[in-house]
Amino acid sequence: MAQLLYRLGRFSFRRRRLVAGLWVLVLVLLVVGALTLGGKTVDTFSIPGTESQEALDALKRDLPDAGGASLTVVVEAPKGQALTDAVTKTAVADVVTQATKLPGVVAVFDPYQSGRIDRTGTVGLISVQYAKGDDELTSADREAFDGLAADGTPQRPRVVPGGVSGGPPEIGASEVIGVAVAALVLVVTFGSLVAAGMTLLTALFGVIAGMCGLLLVTAVVDVSSTAPILALMLGLAVGIDYALFISSRHRTQLAAGLPAEESVARATATAGSAVLFAGATVVIALAGLSIVGVPFLTAMGLAAAGTVLTAVLVALTLLPAMLGFTGTRILPRGLRSRGAHARKTEDAGFGFRWARWVIRLRVPVLIVVVAGLGALSVPTREMRLALPDNGTAPAGSHQRIAYDLTTAAFGAGANGPLLVVIRGPRGDTVSSLAGRVTAGVRKLGDVAAVGPGPANAAGTTRVIMVTPNSGPSSEETAQLVHDLRDSVELLAGGTTSVAVTGATAVAVDVSQKLTSALPRYLFVVIGLSFLLLLLAFRSVLVPLKATAGFLLTMGATFGITVGVFQLGWAADVFGVDRPGPLVSFLPIIMMGVLFGLAMDYEVFIVSRVREDFVHGGPPTDATAAAATVAGVGHGARVVTAAALIMAAVFGGFVLIEDPTIKTIGFGLAIGVLIDAFVVRMTLVPAVLSLLGRRAWAFPRWLDRITPRVDIEGESLDRQREAETPELVKV
């Protein structure tokens, strides 16, 4: 591995104009392709094969007018008036007329027809039925529907369109703040504008290439609107980190007097090996989302994995070429003249002092870290999961206002009615069964209302509308879905089927599927990554320690996230105006992403520890302790910068109003800080010092069958010593 990357780094350095030109050409082609062929993202969540989705698909076939998106417009009478007043009635009729003229609308039901007027007579609901499904509504459809909005006046009612997604989250100035903080950290870390600018430039290059590739994919595959945001988060974070890690190693070697070409090649071979393995763990964790069996989650994971893979390729090829262009300008002015003398005081840095302190107090440190992270994990026991609804939409948005008005007038359950779909070969049989189902549903708890819905001309497909007392994302509504299914299952039989569906039921099924798939996902991803780390470090205990540290990170991260977004701790500080359940795919996304990123830091630090252990003399406990101090000391500055950069990039997304993106950004930022500073830079050296040389023990039988990848560049040292014995090692 080291030899291959060494040759790749040297080639990129020597043929830097060719490599840079090829990457520019690739980027231009991707940008042109994205602009001309790129598709659109979707905002719905479904799982083929579930009862709710199959019933919804059948409803679209049998009752096309009822199978599409059903949106709601809330009308509120002027103060002191009622919807039944003649003037207000005329105004509502105008709104209905406008709604019927919207593109794609097949039916509109005013509140007087449907009886959807509250007891005070001041709030009514207009149902707008589209032929298209929720996932097929375009931005133009959303804008046209949103155009129905009107502020109330003494003569006209207030009109609030709700029940439709606001479209994909917007990327704006908040993310620029994260990038600006990342740039500042790079300048402080490198002490050179050239080094900081080059690192940031190559990372942005990779992000643009990855995002354009993702936009091309949306032309042929449905991609969730959250996927590009996640890909952008990761692309920026890992792109900067990978470039930082290789550039930092190159700068150290260059300052020690190594020629630029040799330094770039060796940095690509050693630090590049760590980048390759770190990137592989991230890709495995993200691509592993496909085993869950949820299409939108698979697309999300593969999209982010593609962006990370692009970042790795850029770091291993374009970055060495750019380092060739910068020469010694990557060093601060003072270091350009000091040369090898820069090494004399390197072991006095904070990272070295921190490592020695942790090793000296390793037992108390272990106790405090494990107990502290365990305490932070306690709120995880109260974690509730659900898909987002308009009750969590940004405050002040039409969706949120409509949700709140509907809740106040009709109860929270009116925002997410359930559909009981009855299908059979004979209309009379279906009609009879519908009567029994209606009577049975009325006996269930948490049911606010039951009424007939649409039916086809032959009467072979009928819909019963069930309005829960509780909101769409509540535990009570999820239980009602299960109770409904249990009760109607006893009534159906033969050729007649009864199924519970609707957007709320689909959300319940998605959450249940994700929860049940989580253990399998963890087993597969952690297992594969364990094998990868075993291959990289040729140790059994080190991968085990890495996995245990990750579990501590996840527990604390989930605990803090639940505390803020569900329990409302410091909610105002983070812009959480309505605490509630976490989005159902958050745990699996955060586990996948944070596992990959945690292994980044593990590889960055421990690969240097192993490198020093391999090169440090006899394999004794003293050698292991010295290697731990050296590895943490050399890696502390880079890992600190990398963690701060990742936290800044992820933290920038906390400023987005979209609650899903806000929660993901917060969780990833907190997780990165905990893992880098508490687990990898504190817990890891404490455990390694306790294990001593046993940390690097490797059974002989396993050693014989495990391929050697030489992540620490040992073969390079042997080769260089044979060619130039007088070469000073760096």
C-alpha cells in the first residue's frame, strides 16, 4: 500500500500540470452535466413492501383522484365574524375557485361541502386533491399552492396553505460561516495563508465535483432532499480533514529538510494510507445504510459515500499536484530558513505534554471519561423517534401556522388522518364490511372521528377516514395504527382486504422498519470496519478499543441530542421552538456518519503511534509508551484542527431552520467534538498505555493469513536506507 501510494504521490508531483488539468476537465464535465441533465430531489419517505405503502399504491390504481397528494388550506374568519356569514362565504368560494385552477388539481372540497368547520364556526379546512403523489409535486406546484396565502382583513378571511412540504432545505449564509471558521482554523494551524488556502481549495474542489455527480444521479434515481445536505456536510468536513492530514505531514518533513518531491511522495504514502483507510471506513459505514432496505436511506448513504470517495481521490492525487506548485511557500516564513532545526523542540508541544499527563494519570482518566460519557448517555433511554410533520416546520412558515390553527380548531389528529382502505371483488361485500369496520374503529381509544371517504364507481374500493385525537408523530397515534390493524385483520377474509395507510401510517411503518434494522446495520458495519482496522494495524485489541470508544461517543451524543431537541434543554439557544421526537432516521444516519468519522481520528492518531512503535526499537512496554506519546503528540495539532473544522462545518447547519437538518448538524458537531477530544485524544492514549506492548500483539496464525498493507511506510524506510543510508528519518 505504502509503495503504491508513494509512486502515486511522486507521479502527481512530477506531472502536476497534467493531474490538475485532468481534474479541471472532470469538474467542467460534471458541472455541465449537472446543469443540463440533473434531476430533482424528493421529499417523501416510503418503504416498498409495507402494508401502508402497498395500500397507497393500490389506492392510486383504483381511485386515482384519491391516491394523489391531499393538501389542506386553512381559512379563518375575520375577527367577530363566522364562516357562515354571506360575505365570508363568498370570499371562501373565491379561494376554492383559485384552488381548482392550480395545475394538477383534480378536486377541491370546501368546508361547507365536507363539514370541516370547527364548533366556533371560525376555522374551516379546504381539501385540495392532486393527481400527483407527494413525491411528484414540483417546486412550481408548491409555489402555486403557497400562492393561495392571504392575510386576513375585516372583510376577508385569513388563508393559510398547509400540508405540503416546503421543498428542499436552502443552503445559505449559515454554511458559509462554518467554512469561514474552518479557514480561520487552517490559518492558525498552518501559520500560512498559502497552506490554508490550498487545503481549503482542494476540499471545495472535491465537494463541487461530488455534488455535481450527485445531481447527475438524481436524473435516474429518487434522492431525498436531505441527501445533498448530508453529502455537502461530509464532503466539506472530510475533504478539509484529509487534505489537512497529508499537508501537515508534508510540512513537518519539509521543515526537517526533506526535498519537496520526496516529502510529498512520503506524505502521500504514510498519511495518505491513513486517509485511504479512514475514508474506507466512512464509505463502508455510509454504503452500509443500503442493508436497511429503505430506498431513500440507501440513496442518502450512497450519495454521501460518493462525496467522501471523491474527497479521498482528490486528497491522494490533486493535493500532491498542488503541493508541487506551492513548493516551500506552504511553510511559514520563519520555518523556511530554520530547516531541520525545527525538529529540536517539537516534543515540547502541547500534544506531547497532554499525552504524558494522560499516561501518568491513566486510571483516574479512564474512570472519569467512562463515567462522564455514561452519565451523558442517560437521556438516551427517553429517545422517541418519528418522521417530521408540519408541527415541527419552522415557526412562522405557512405549514407551521396551518398546523397550529388546525390543532387549535379540530385537535392535533386532524393534521394526519388515517385511511382504512377496503378492497374486494364485489361492491355489496365491500360496503357491508365497511360498516362493520366503522363500528369497530369507533370502539378504539384515541379516535376522535370516523367517517366515510371516497369510493370508486363500482364500490369495490372504499376508504374510511379515521381522525386520531393525537398528532401524527405522537406515540398514541403510532399505537392507534397498530390497534387499527389488529382490529381490521379480524374482519377481513377471503378475497376482501382491509389495510391502514395514509401519510401518518407510512411514517409509522418507516420508523418501525428503521428501528428494527438498526442492530443488523451496526453488526455488519462495525464488523466490516473491525476487519479493516485489523488489516491496517495488525492488532486485535486496537480495533476492539476503537469500537468500544465509538459506543461511548454515540451514547453521549444521543443523550445530549435528546436533551436539547426532545426534552428542551437550552432549546432557545439552538433555535428549537418546539421540542419533540427525533426524526426516525437520525440514529442510523448519525451512527453511520460518526462511526466513519471516529475511525478517521482513530486511524490518524493510532497509525502514527504504530509507526513510532514499529520504528522505535525493541517491542517493549517502554517503547509502546514512547510511541503513544509521540503518536498523540504529533497527531494532536492535526486532530484538534480537524475536529474544530468538522464541528464548525456541521455547526453551520444548526442555523438552518429545517428541523431535520438542524438536528443532524447538531448531533454530528457534538459527536465529533466528544470523539476527537474525549475519546481519541484522552481515552485512547490511556488505554494504550495500560495495554503496553500487548496492544500490538497479533496471533501468529492470524498474521500468516492477513495481507500486509504497510500503513506506516516501513517498506519505504528499508528502501530509502538501502539507497541512501545517510538519509535522516523524519
